[in-house]
Amino acid sequence: MHNAILNICSLFNQYCPLCDSPLKDGGGPCAECLEDLPYHHRGCDICALPGVTGTCENCAKQRPSFSRVFAGFTYRFPLPQIIHRVKKGADPEAIHWLAQTLTKRLGAQLPADAALIAVPMHPIDELIRGFNQSQVLAESIAQQLNRPAPLSILQKSRRTEHQAHLNRAQRRANLAHCFEIERSPPKRLILVDDVMTTGTTVERISNLLLKSGAEEVFICTLCRTPD
Ligand SMILES: [Zn+2]
Ligand SMILES: [Zn+2]
């Protein structure tokens, strides 16, 4: 129902959300703005850190538990601004055209037999925001790839401090024991996140999934930060 309303709204959106130029077809950015987006190029073989060939220093020092990160965009202008608007509820449609752009580029590479699952928010934070953007993103990716809906077996059971100003060690401590899993997961999973920074959150959840019976975890993030 929610998606149906968004789809109807998009029919009336006659202007590019990025440059305000009039659109012929409606919905999403114009061709020029789409072409100018900071698409992510592979980077580190494991964590997709930009500007790296092979494996980055961090992954070489301590190999993450997930196999590989698929990233749609590098977290550069205008992505931080778009994500900020999405989180404030000011641009709910953006997540759908971003998901569509991501699946067009990466859909064929995402392992076909892996189940989608989103990084959860604490229920109180989700209530305050009204939605979990990673969940909406995972649902949109599933819909566009004709895949089953994302699993809902993960929970964030403890509220945590905002990660942005914490270093890697502080992030790890901040996220200790805050995720829980309700039942054993399928063997292969794709964990969906909106923005991957140091990867502490996805590493924490990937570890939990693997400990709970999964055999391989991939990460699909809309954006990967450049450092
Ligand atoms: Zn435009
Ligand atoms: Zn790496």
C-alpha cells in the first residue's frame, strides 16, 4: 500500500529532484543528474574501500567475517544530502530511485541464492523516525530484483550512541551485544545497509549471523564512505 502511494506520487513528480529541471517521464532524477552521481568503483576486494586495488590495510590486518561488500555509490555529494532528506522523511521517494539505480548496476552481481536482510534500528528510534531506511531500501531492492521480501529475524535490542564521532575501537564497544537474532538464518545472506563507514555495524551483524548458523554473508550498501 505504502509503495503503491509512492508510485502514484511519482507519476506527478514532474521535476528532477536534484536540479529541478522539468522531466518528460516523471520520477527520479533527469538523465544528466543520473549520469553525474558518484557511482562506486570496486575498491578493496573485501570492504570496497575506494581507491584500493586488492585488499586494504584494515582487511589485511583483520579479515572481516563477511565475504564482500557491494556498494552502489561513494558517499559524496549529493548522496549525504539525499540520505539526510530521506532520514528526515522529506524525500521518501529517493530511496526507491536510489535502489533502482543500484540494482541496475549491481543486481546481476548479487548472489542469487542469498536472502536479503536489513540492518535493524532500535524500535524506539524506528518509531521516532517512522521507518528504517535500510529496511525500505532492502524491500525496494527485493521488489526490483523479483526476490522474496527481506527476512525480519534481526533486532537491535539496545539503543546506542550515534557512531559518527567514535573511533573504530569505540564503535566496537558501543555496538557490543546490541543485536539479537530470533531464529537461525539461511546459509547465505545479503545484509543491506544505507551508509557503510568503518563497517563496524555490518561486521557485528555478520558475526552474529555466522555464529547463528549462516555460512556466508555479503554486504550490500547504498553508499560507501571514501575513507
Ligand atoms: Zn537533474
Ligand atoms: Zn578492505
